[in-house]
Amino acid sequence: MADDRIGGYADALLAVAAAEGASDVVEDELFRVAEAVRSNDNLLATLSDRNLPVERRQGVVEDLLGSSAHPTTTALVSMVVGTGRGADLPAIVDETVARSAAGRNATLARVRSAIDLTDDQKSRLAAAIKSKTGSDVEIRVVIDESVLGGVITEIGDDVIDGSVRSRMTQLRESFS
Amino acid sequence: MTRRIRQIAGALGLTGTLLVLLAAPAAASGESIGGCAVEAAVHAEEEYGSLHAVEEDKKLFEELEKEMEGCLEAPSPIIPEVDEIIWGGAAFLVLFFFMVWKGMPAVQGAMKDRADKIASDLDAADTAKSDAAKIKADHEAALAGAKSEANQIIEDARAQADQLKAELTARANEEVAEMRTRAAADADAARSQALNDLRGDVSEIAIGAAERVIGSNLDRDAQSALVDAYIDEVARG
Amino acid sequence: MNLLALEFPPVNHLFDWPTLWFEDTPFALNKVGLTYLFAMVVTIAIFWFAGAKRNRMVPAGVQHVAESGVNFVEESVVMQTIGPDGKKFMPFLTTMFFFILFSNITEVIPFWQFPANSRMAMPLTLALLVWVLYNFQGVKHQGLFGYLKNSIFPPGVPIALYVIVAPIEFVSTFIVRPFSLAIRLWANMVAGHLLLVTFAILSATMWGSGGLGYGGALVLSFPMLILMTGFEILVSVLQAFIFTILTAVYIGGSMHPEH
């Protein structure tokens, strides 16, 4: 049920972005918003709180995205939050991005890093993953300070962890 | 006092009695010559009518004279009389045979019986005395036995108490030692636990500090280098 | 004989007694014979009653008298002179002792006051009896020749002296000895009787004369009479003892000539 609704919203978002002609940008911006919401519990709670008036929730979205983001992005996020599905926003956006990549015969590779990767780095990483898994991947970078250094790549359920944070965790476990 | 009075009265009575009695021989000691002569004269007077008649008859006078002379005569004091020998000898013989037959055996038997009885009584007394001595010795032996037994019991009780004390002491020592080792083990465990805890804390602090240092010290080039290295790693498979 | 108004009978008459029964027969019984019978009866009575009361722990009364006498004869006479083998003469010697004692002691018995042994009859009879007895014992234990030899020639005397000693020994042992024995007893009793009679008559006469006589009787003659009476009791016992112990000595000498 939930997946149906998430899939429905994802298809709707893809359709709107395609219709506006700004798929790449919108997709990219939606991904960033979803990551921000996922990592910010207060924001997630505010957006998914059905007791707050719809205008108030949509007002928060306007305040966050209005000036900097594409209008379509803002409108789509505002729509999802307005329908009371704020809590599902990260999942909906993930599904949307995944379906968009699948549409281009590629797999989404979520790359977490302390810094943004250069294009060269992205393409080299995509090539490396392709040589390993045999399928095309679309790299989407999530800036995560907690990674400290290095990269964590998530492809579906597979995780390739080369982060300084995981090294630190290993070090801590070896001590205790 | 009454005894003294009685003695004096007795002595006086005895003296009076003796005064009368002891004077008797004067009368008892046969006839006096005068009495005899008078008696002879009276006898003649009664027989012949009167003394004058006797005096006149020469033959009768001679008879009277002879009778009166008889008053002066007496048996010889030293020649024994046959009748006296007969009576005395008979009395002596009777007495002798009685003594042989009855008197001596009876009295000597009684004396012998008494001597025997005294001897047997003395024997019995000796026996009783030695019995008493034996009983006393037995009692003393029993007493000594009881005393030594009591000493033995006390000795045993003391030995048991000593043994018990030794056992209790040993057990207490064991428990103390055990408690000490356990306490030492506990202390070791606590110390190693504390050490581990401390190490954990120290490593946490160190790693936390390292994380913050790494986070703030990794510059962009280093970060980029790390990413490049990661990519190479993935590519190498 | 009326000296000092004191009528003293002839000495012969003091020992002359009228016949009481069986006059003019050999069994004429006078005071002397009665005294011997008395001595016999008393001794029999004492020993009869003493023997009847046997097993009394502490002897008393006649038993004490009898046992004291027997004990005396045994310990002081027989054991001292003959020895243990003389005990077979105990009945004879005891009889003799009591018989003489009681026929003497009548000397001081009131109203009787006559010692039978002041008459020669029994002293001489008993002495001859003793003479027969010790001679018989001598012959029996030593043989006739040994007895005569030991008696007449006492051992330990130098042979030369036997000329003198032998006649003396013979006469003294076989002739004088019984008479000395008899006369000693007889004379003592005669003397005792005379003594007592003298002081009795003196007392009675002085008392009867009145006046000073009372004092004299009370102060002089009567105390002497009492004193002499006590003395004669002693003499009676002593003479009985002497007669008995001499008898035992003679018998012992015949049985054991070594002594």
C-alpha cells in the first residue's frame, strides 16, 4: 500500500519534472532536499506534523527552498508536504530518483563523502563500479561531515565503505 | 556422803557384832574344871542320895574322886583320835572324788571355754580388723581409681578442647586465607575491570579526540586524495 | 587358876570336845569331825555351783572363788614346782588346798571358832598320804634303786661327805618330812586358836569386871582380838598354801630328781 503510494508519488514527481523540462536539476534538488530532511529530525517532524496547518508546513518549505531552488522543486516538495506525506518525503524522493535512473538503464549509487566529488572523480567512480558490477550507475553525492574522510557508496543493498569514520569505528571496537 | 555414812555405820555394826561373837570362845571352849567338878558332885548326889553318903562310902568316894579327876584329864593334844581321822579322812576322800568327778572338770572346763572364747574373740577381732583394713584399702584404691579416672576424663576433655580449638583455628585460618585470596582475586578483577574501563574510556577519549582532529585537519586536498584512493580501491576490486 | 580373877581353862580342854553322836564307837562324831564335814560340804557346794554356771564371761561369786583357787593352785603351785606334767595332780592338790583352807578358816567363824587342824588327826593323815604319794612317784619315775640313790645320795656332793649326808638325807626325806609337814600345820592352828581364845577370854573378863575393865577391854584386848582374827585368816590361807605347795614340791622332786 505504502509502496504503491510512494511509487505513485514518485511517478507523479517524475512526470511533473519531465513536463517542466528541468528533470536533471529538479531531480538533483529533490535528492538534496530529501537528504537534508533525512538528516534533520526536527525538520522531518515539522514537515510531517499533521496538526500543523498545511499553509504553515508549506511556508517552511517556501522559506527553505523558495529563493535558491528551482520553482518546480519547491512546488513538488510543497505538494508532498501539503498532502500530509512529509514523513515519506525521503522514501518518495529515493524512489523517484531510482525510477529516473532505471528509466535510463542505470542504477543509483548514493555516494556519501565529506566533500563533493569532482566530475572526473564521479565518472571514474562510475566506471570502476561498472567494471565491478557490470551495470551502469548514476552517482549522486551526499555531503556528510560525519564520514570524516573517504567515501561510502550504497548501491541498493550493497555498501562499499572506505570512510575514515568506519576505520575509526573499527579502531574503537578493537579497543573495547 | 551417804556412802561414807553407810561405811561408818557398817563398821560400827561389824565391830559390835564381833564384840559379841568373838567373846563366844570363852564359853565355847569346852567345860571349865570347876563346872566339871560341880557337875560330877551333883551327879553323885543325885545317884547316891547325898554327898555325905558318898563321903562315907570309901568305894563311892573313890569313884567320885576318879570322876572329878576326869575333869582335869583331856585327850592328848598331839595324838590323833581315830574317830576324827575317820570322819576327816572320809570327808577328804568324798571331796577328792567329787573334785575328780565333777568339780575340777566343770571349773577347768569353764575356764578353758572362756579362754577359748577370748582367743576366738581376739581372732575374730583380728579378722574384723584385717577385713576393715582390706575394705579401707579397697576404698582407697577405688578412690584413687576414681581420681585417676576423673583426671583421665579431664585430660581427655582438655585434649578434645585443644583439638577442637586447633580445628576451629585451622578452619578460621583457611577461611581467612580463602577470603583473602578471594578478596585479592576480587581486587585483581576489579583492578583489571577498572583498567579495562579506563582503557575503554581512554581509547574513547583518544579516538574521539582523533576523530575531531581528523575532521578538522583533513583539508580539501587530503579529502580529495582519500576519495581518489577509494576510487582506485573500488576499481581494483 | 583364879589368877587376876581370870579363869583360864586347861590348854587340853580348849581342844577337847564332847562327842555328839555315835558315842563309844569308832565313828564318834565331835566338833572336829563336823568341821571336816563342813569343809567338804562348802568346797563341794562352791564347785558345784561354779560348775553349774558355765560360760559366764566375767566370773562372779562362787564361780570366782572356785576359778581363783584352781588358777592359784595351777599357776602358783603346780607350774612353779612340778611343771606341766604335774597337772594330773591338780584335783588332789586343789582338794587338799580347799579342804585345809576351810577346816582352818572355821577358826574365825563366829560361834564355831575352832580350827579342825589344831587336832592332829587330819594333818598327820594327809602328811602320811603325801608321804606315800611322793615315794610312789619317786619309785615310779626313777625306779626303786634310782629313787633311793637320788634321795639318799644327792648328786654333786663329794663322796667323802656322803658318810654324813646320806643319813641326814635319809632321815629328813623318809622320816622327818611327813611329820614336819603335819606338825607345821597343826602347831600353827593350835597357836592361832590359843591366841584368839586368850584375847577373847581377856576381853570378856575385863568387860565383865566393870569400871576400868570396860576401858581396858575396849582399848587393849578387843582391838588385839580383832587384829589377831585378821591375822589368823591370813595364817589359815597361808598354811593351806604351804601344805599344798610343799606337797607339790615333794612330788616334783620325786618326778624330776635333777631339780
